[in-house]
Amino acid sequence: MKKGKKSFLVIFILVVVAVGLLGFNNIFRPAGSSNSSDEDPLSRCIQHLRGGMHIHPHLTIVIDGERQTISGNVGMSIMCMRPVHTHDVTGEIHIEHPSFQDFTLGDFFSVWQKPFSRGQILDYSPNLEYEIVMTVDGKPSDEFENLIFKDKQQIVIEYKKVVGK
């Protein structure tokens, strides 16, 4: 075998071994992401999982009687899918993670980069005329951004006129 071909073969084998030892995902992961267990789990890039955690709560936001669109592809990009994300505008939130852990409604709004708390929903804040009310599975909830997601939850957040005003 010629010296050039032999060198190429040795380099090729070393690259294959390095990829195997370091892991394919560690080499081709988008810049700024990692799978360290001590990092913020919302910053992880994940793949669709067959095992682990995979739940689907549903979110509806109503502002003064008008249903708002929950954006599609929240937490999704060409290079990365976050553990909390949407695929479409139906309001279904996907939570996928290799291990079971708590993710909250506040986590979703953080990934969506929209404000939400007891004191604000999107661009709306309670005042003398309007209040923010949240129900989970038809029952009033004051958990707001701290609500822990569960599979098939029906979450409704309303910004509406205070009763009697």
C-alpha cells in the first residue's frame, strides 16, 4: 500500500474511533448546547424519545373573550428541539425528556419568550376592570407559572372583566 493511502486510512480510523469514544451527539451538537446533568434542562437539545418522559398538556389562552394562538414550533429550530416545545398552533405542548422530572407552565412561557405570571399574561396585566384567571381540568388554579405539567391537562388562562364590573 502506498504511503499516502496508508496515512489516509490511519487518519480515517482515528476519526472513527474518536467519534465513537466522544459520541456522535457530542461532536454534532449545536453550539452552546450540552447534555450535562447540572445544566438548565430547558437549554438541552433533545431528540424525539421512545422512552423517558413524554407528556402532552393542552394550553388555551383567552384575552377579553378572544382565543389567542399558541405559536407553532416554540422551542424548535433546525438544529435543536427543547424538552418543552410545540409542533403546531393547536395549543398542545410537548414535554419530552430522557428522565422524569417536573416541568412547569412557566418553563413553557420561558421557552416561548412570552411573559406569564399571576400579574401578567402576554401584554396584559390585571387592573380594576380585568383579572387573570386560570383553570386546570375545569377547576380554578392559583399555581400560574408554577403549575407542574401532567399528561392531558387542560389549562385555560383567561384575561377577562372582573365579575360585576
